[in-house]
Amino acid sequence: MAYTALYRKWRPQTFDDVSGQDHIVRTLRNQILTDHVGHAYLFCGTRGTGKTSVAKIFARAVNCEHPNNGSPCGECPSCRKIAAGNSLNVMEIDAASNNGVDDVREIRNQVQYPPSEGRYRVYIIDEVHMLSAGAFNALLKTLEEPPSYVIFILATTEVNRIPVTILSRCQRYDFHRISVQTITNRLTELCAAEKIDAEEAALRYIARVADGSMRDALSLLDQCAAFHFDEKLTYDNVLDELGAVDNSVFTRLLDELAAGDVRACLGELDRAIVQGRELTQMITDFIWYLRSVLLMKAGGPEMADMIGISTENARIVKKQADALPENVLMRYIRVLSELLGTMRLSSQKRVLAEIAMIRLTRPEMETNPDAVLERLEKLEKQMRELPQNLSALAGGLAAGGVPSPAASGNASADTPGPAGGGAAANRPKKVLLPRAEYEDLMEVRNNWRTIQGTVRQPGRAALAGTRVDPAGNGRLNIVFRDKTHYDIVSRSRGSEEGDVLRELSASVAELYQKKMEFTAEYQSDGSDQEIEYGISDEELREKIHMDVEVEDAPEDRQK
Ligand SMILES: [Zn+2]
């Protein structure tokens, strides 16, 4: 029995079957439903995105005797005849092999006669950009005065090679690359119908390799399924079969980049080239790998499935995700994406890739205007904020030495902490902390209930409903909403047994092996402005220990 390739067998038969081109399908369907069919269409887009399939559905739909919501019924004599290839109403012409004036003249002769049956004669001209200049001119004559029963559908992957005179006479439809998710869904559907047992990660990998082309995806699936006939198609099978990149190169490369080991990175590139790897593809794959690390960082281990990596790899990726800050990963991705852009146009791919590796290991070398501007802006901001922060810090230590714009009213005067959580509580603001301090804060915040539980009563009860803010110098400030609770804790201070704040320090020291001091502060209602904490990575900020960015308008600030 002859084997039909999956992409032929699963070519969409109705508009409902078309994946990922909803914008086009909707318009065409409406034209059929309202009987407003045009006479010249131009379908553009990369290969395998459904141009020919949609053209064929459209050709059958306009001739169908009882279309079903705009789609061909597939049952009527017209539909059957076209499907069997016996109809004179649908002509498919491959312009790549019929690109001369005579070929187009023949079309012109044919269109003089109305169809003997059915309503429309549809000419689907594939790869229309291949027509010669003379052929385009001949085609233009027909497009200028098309008989009412003729429809031209021109399909092309290179719309920029179509003469403007032709473009201006066509309704143009741009077919999008199909998303990985849409392709994966389609493959899943198809595997169920074909009884192909496949892991979701395997299908997702195929979808990714297909790079927006449904046809490629189906061909790749065909290839993998044939090779692993009668066994489950696993992610690892697919990797083997598609000769996909082994992730270990990227794991190593990322480690070496992070360690700033230029020599090792260049060695990695060299090995890859010696092994015959295509550099553009390698960088593309590396960007995908970095994306996986980034996603893993954002979403945790349950992302493994979504990223489409094996459990074994997920463990490794997770480890790298934990070790690298987000902004570093983002910078890697940015630099490598730029590299891809320049590499595509250059014959010196290797040199460019090497320079990028050096750039990645030497962040201070970045000289593109964006990076310089970014650094300049940061410096300026630091300069502006420097005196403010210093005085805020000093003011806090001297208990209210500096008038703070929003301090009127809600922060209690006997605040032991410096201008930390409460001072500008009514304003939306973001506070950047040195990394260590940020991590300590998050640790305590995340385990605050547990830590409270280690304190003796009545202190434990008094701590309920409190919040922890950073107060600089490794101290944390507990913010109370309840005056009575606050009083219990503040009165306990200095008492030999039952100093709540000291107990907390001791608990944290025991639980996390960290030395932290606690202060207490009472804030009445209306001051529950959420403060966002982030990590500051500048040394300067580490020295100041506190960096308040007020994110509202400057005129507000002067009030
Ligand atoms: Zn029909």
C-alpha cells in the first residue's frame, strides 16, 4: 500500500482545519458567506504556512453547491471533482517551471471562456515571483479586466519581487509563521488520530525545529515516527533523529560565560566549528537554551514541561537558573540576538561570534550607544540620589533629623529604624537593596509565620499581622498595625527574659545561620502602601544600603 505523507494526508480540507491563520480565514470565509468574492488575491508568507492549502479550500468553496459556513462541503459533485483533480475550474500552475510569456498567454486564452459548470474558474499560481518580466506584463493585462467568473490566487514567499502594478490589483494576505504552541496542538491532534504514541515534549521539539512551518513540522514528524515505528516517540528519540544539538555544550558554555572564562568559551566555539556545526543555528539554539534557563528561573521546576526539556536536563538547567541573576541572562540573550542579526548578513560569522563571546564575558566592554546611555543614566541618577539617601540615612539615625515629605502623620515618632518602610509610605516606590540584604529580607518574609512561632507568648500573638521591611545595616523593621501589639513588643525591650526582638534575632540565627537585628515600628491605617523591593547591583548602593526611588512626578516631590 502506498504511503501518503502526513502533510498530504492532513492537508486542511476546510477553513476550520487551517491552523494559525485566523485573520485570513475569517476574511475569506466572510467573503464567501456574503458573496463578495474578489478576482485577484495575493497570498504571501514563508513556506509551509498554508498558502496553497487555503487557496485550494477557497477554490473549492467558491464552486461548492452547498458550502458549510463558508467552507466547501466536500460532498457535492463540484467538490468531489475538484478533489479528484478532474475539474477544469481549478488550475494550479507552478510559476517556477512555467514562467514564460507563453504560459501566461495560454491562461489568457483559457479565461475567455466561462466555465461550463460551476461558478468560477480559479487559477492558483504558486511561486508567482518566478514569472519573467514579460509574463508579469501578460498577467497584468488579464488582471486589469478579469472576466467575472475568474479568480486568480497568486502565492509567493517573496512578495518584494512582485511588481507594484500587480500588487496594486490584488487583495493581499500575509500568512504568519505558525506559533510553536499552535503547531504542537496540531501535531498532538494528528498523533491521536494516527495512533502515534508521542511524548508532548517530543512534539514540542519538532514544532520548534519546524520554525513556523506546519508542513515542515508534519514532515519531521513523519520522519521521526517512521524511524521509531511501533515504539513511543520520546523527546530523546526526536533529538537523536533530528540530529538536534546536545544541550551539554550549552550548559558548559553558559558556565564558562558566567565564570568569565573567555578562553574556554572560544574553545567551545572552535570545537563546534570543527564538528561541522552551523554557527547561526548554534547561536539560535543557545538563545533557546538561555530562554529555558530564564523561564526556569521565573517559573520553577514545573516549567520543565513547558520548556520541553527532559527531566535530566531540567535539573541542570534549574541549577544554572538558580546561580545566575535574571539581568545577566537577559543581557546574554540581547547580545546574542544582536549577533544573530549581524551574522545573517556577514561572511565573517566566526569572527562575529568570537567577538560576542568576548563581549559577554566582559560586560564593561559594552560600547553600543544603548549600553553607554544606560550606564550614563544610572550614574546620573545615583548622583542625584546620593545626598538624599545619605541624609535620609543620617536622619533616621538621629530620629527625624531630616524633614521627609510624607512623614507627616502616619509614621510614629518613636520609630527605632531609619527611614526604611514608613517614611514615605503614601508614595508608590521601589526600594533597591544589595543582593544579600534582599535575600535575607525575602527569606524572613517568606518564613515570617514560622519565625513568629518560635517566640514566646505574649510576643508571638503580638507579632500576628505584622510585616517586615528592611531597615539597613542588616536590620529588619517590623511594622505593626495594632498599637496594643506594638506596645507589647516595645515594652518587652531590654527585659531579661522575653525581649521579643532579641528572641527573633536568636531564632533567625538558629534557623538560617544569619545575624539579623530587628526593630519595631507602629503605623496607623492608611499607610499600607506596598513597597516593592528589588536588587541593586551597584557597589555604591551597597555602601549606602538603602536606595529609595520615588516614582512620582517631580512637582509632587516639592510639596
Ligand atoms: Zn461542495
